[in-house]
Amino acid sequence: MKDKLYIVKEILSKYHQEHLLRFYRELTEEQKSDLLNQILSINFDELSTLYEQSKQNIFISSEEIEPLPYLDKQSLSSFEAEKFTQIGNGAIASGKVGVITLAGGQGSRLGFKGPKGTFCLDTNPSKSLFEILCDYLKKASTRFNVSIPWYIMTSTVNHFDTINFFEQNHFFGYDRNNVLFFTQENLPIVDVNGKIVLSEIYKINLASNGNGNLFQSLKRANLVKDMEQRNLEWLFVGGIDNVLLNPLDPIFIGSTIASHCEIASKTIFKENPKDLAWVFARRNGAPCIVDCENFVEELSQITDSNGNYLYRETNMLAHLFSLNAIQKLATISLPYHRAFRKNAFVNEEGMKQVPDGPNIYKFEQFVFDAFSHFNNIALLRVSKYLEFAPIKDFNGPYNPEVAAQKYSALVKGKFS
């Protein structure tokens, strides 16, 4: 223990993080050992670099970007819709499509204790977000008599609670051999001065490092190999909270295959030109999503010769990746973004304190940064009224009541 303590002190001195041992003498032997091991597991070089790089403001000029073409699902001809549907259904029926769900979050913003996917929507009957999503998979599995693997990315905070929830609900009648759980990685959170924050006097405060960690997490869990062994060709990636998101939309799958692109995304139209939502564009020759805060209104007004807006397609977290793309991205470390958040911390007296406002930085990778590693992307604009009802909180436009109303209307119209 003494040798380990000496090594830890040397590391903390080098990176000016000595405060992590401020309460060391007050700890039990077990807590001391645990804290030292936590510290030794941290990549301080990486964390220091992330903090310093995050201070830089990246300015994107309107001259750097070009528009990306897209298809509008609502404007497809009956011939196009039928063609894409047949292609998509063919891929599903032949067992070539799998589903990845991003479900690492907690339901704290909903005043709910537990994994967000276990939150129940007030429908008749009441259903959890996991069961709603599972219904889409069961419907397709039954229709095509095919096994559809479901990969669920959790976090270290909710992993075991998520598995227990599935066990208690008997996997909602879905084949448990086709439900595979894996966790994303964590990074320490830091204060505005770059100091690592403690959640307890013996515990480093960690946060999951974003949905962009998906690809490396799949590889670490040996699930890329699982996809290969199942002969999958396409993987749909979506979040857990959008109750209208069909992960096996044949038009989306079919139009992507017909485009010969390795990656695809559903988009929704940005109606308000002053909205700061990031938009799809081509930057430096590659597809991406750009933050156009500095010229948002200017960009939002640009149209083509037919009056179609060129920079109004926004991300709704509904993507499709070929297996080749997944394999490629599993070897790439995506960039990190800094988020300013409110988080409880241990103060200098060793007491847990809840701040009045944002006080820490967490570093996150985003799935959309994967797009820049490909030459093109297939975009499909969809109706936000028909396909977009995420549950974010109780007070905003994307609340459980609205989601329940939209989902109930969908069920009556399509699942009856």
C-alpha cells in the first residue's frame, strides 16, 4: 500500500491533482485501496489534453461548408416508396439487419429513479420505453420469421438495473439470446479549473463519455465479432427515448442500400431559422453536422433554384451503419466535446454539496462525428409529427404527455 501511495502522490503532483488525497487519512483501509486504484486507472495525460483543447473555440465559416442532398420521405413517389420498401423488407427478412439502442442514461430529468428505458409511458396499457421499442422488433421478427439481434448500450450506472428490469419482465417475450447488453466507458469530470471532482471522499466522480463511444465499446465487448458471426450487414442506431422511432423502417433501410452509402441518417426539418440546432452539411469534403451559431440565420435562408432550403436538416439520433462502417469506426477514437453541467461534489470540508448552477465539465464523444470518416451519407428527411416524440423532461415540448398522445395515435393507426 505504501509503494502504491508513493506512486499515486508522484502522479498527482505532476498533474496538480493533489486534492484527491485530501481526506485520505480519514478513510478505512478498504476505501484507501479503492481510491488509489481509481487514481491509477485514470489517463491523466488524456484528461489534461481534453481540458486544454476544450478551451479553444472552433469557428466554422460559411465558406467552409456545402449542402448535402437528401430525400424527403413524404415526397417520395409511390414507385420510389414501394421500391425502397421491398429492398428494406428483403434485408430484414434475410436476417441482415440488427438494432443498436443507446440507453446509458438515467431518468433523473423526469424525476424518475432508474434507467431511462425503464420509465413507463402513460398509455393503455402502460408500457416502458424498452417495451415500446421491443414491440417494433417483435412485430418485424414475427412478420418475417427471422431473428433480429438487439444490442443495448448501457452505462456503468444503470447496467445491472437494466438487465434486472429485462429479467423481471421476461424480456417482454423476446428471445433473450438476441438481446445483448454492453457498457460504454467513463471519464472523470472536472471543475472549471480542470481539477478532478470527488463524488465521495473516497470516490472519483465519473460520467459516461458519450454515445460516440459506441463503436469502441462494441469492439471491447466482442460484439463486432458477434455481428460478423450473425452475418449482419446493417445496424440501426437510435436512442431509447423516441417512442415513434421504428428501428426497422424498410424505407429508410431500402433507400440507404439503394444509395450505395455506408452510413445514413434520418433528419427533421428545422422550421425556425433562428434555431441553434446543428445542421447536416459537407465540410472539407466530408459529411458532418456543424454548429452554425455564428451564421445561423444567414445559412438557414439559403435555398436552391427550386426554393428548397439547403441547410435545414437536423439530427434526430436515427442512423444506419453498414457492418463495414462499424468495423472501421471500432478502430477510430472520435473527438471529444466539452459539456458544462450541474453536478454535486465534495467540498473542501468533505461534505457533499449541490451547486446552484452548472459547475463541472464532462467530456463526451458523439456518434455524428463518425460521419466525417466517410465520403458520403444518405439523408432521409422524415416528419417530426409522425416519427419524432422523444421524452426529455416534464416541462419542455418533448414531455411524456405529448409522447403518450403521439404513440397512442400511432398504435391505433398502425398496430391495430
